[in-house]
Amino acid sequence: KKEKRKKKKKTQVDSIRNTDVVSGEAGGVTEHSGTYTIDVPHPDDKERPEPITFLDTPGHAAFTQMRASGAQVTDNAVLVVAAADGVLPQPLEALAHARAAGVPIIVAINKIDAPGADIDKTNAQLAEHEIIVESYGGDTVAVPVSALKGDGIDDLLESLLLVAEIQELKAN
């Protein structure tokens, strides 16, 4: 089960990039930071692609400082929480790094198709940590996704673009 949890975030990244990096990693553990950019159709103009650059940091406990540093150079943080597992220590650590960096948080509720998945329970657990998602009357965007099937990935990417637009983020 622990190995499956480690693969959760990496599978999410693979789903966004349409790659299969996770199958070639020992135990599904990333041991380096990586960046990549994808073009996403703009929500208002599908002919105009918008670039989104991701910074992917290692999930293993030994790389806490690397994740903290990564949070300091981001504009938005995507907190990946498994609907079947709930809010575990690793997402809580990522949440703490994002809060310390003062960046907006978007929640990707992953594994919505897994046995035991419970989005409402996950949202309630997030609320216990002062992350109130929009469907609960808060202002945190939360998008249900299935990294394995690709469900909700387009919604997640569109949400990232909309949050960036609200923040008026601009870059070359």
C-alpha cells in the first residue's frame, strides 16, 4: 500500500504529460526535482494555448527541504490527496510548505475511482486543516481526478489557468 501511495503523485504527473515515467522508477519514488511545461487550451479561446510549467519535487520523506524550496519558487501549489486514503502526513507536509510560501493552493482529489474513495470525507478532512473547498462554501478550488483513467485532468488544468488569470500571472 505504501508503494501505491508513492506512485499517486507521479501517476498524476504522468497523466498530465501523457507519459509513463512511473513504470520505470524504482518503487515509484522520484529522487530529483524536475520541471516541464505543457500547453493547455485557454478556457475562453481554445485556439490559444496557454503554457503551464510544473515543478515536480520528490515525495520521499528524505527530501523535505527540497519540497520546501520548491514551494518558495511556485505561483500556485497543487495538493494531491487520494480520495481513498484521505489526508495523510505527506499531503499535510506539502500543505505546510505551500502555506509557508504564501502561495494559493489547488487541491487535486485523486483516485476517485479507487475502492473506498470518498470525496466528501476527503473534503471534511481538508476542512479540519483549514482548507475549505468551494463545494463546502470555501475559496479553495478542488478538482476530483483519476490519474489512471485521465478523468478530471482537463478540469484541473483549466482550474490552474483560471487561478493564474485571477492572480494576473504573466511570464515570458
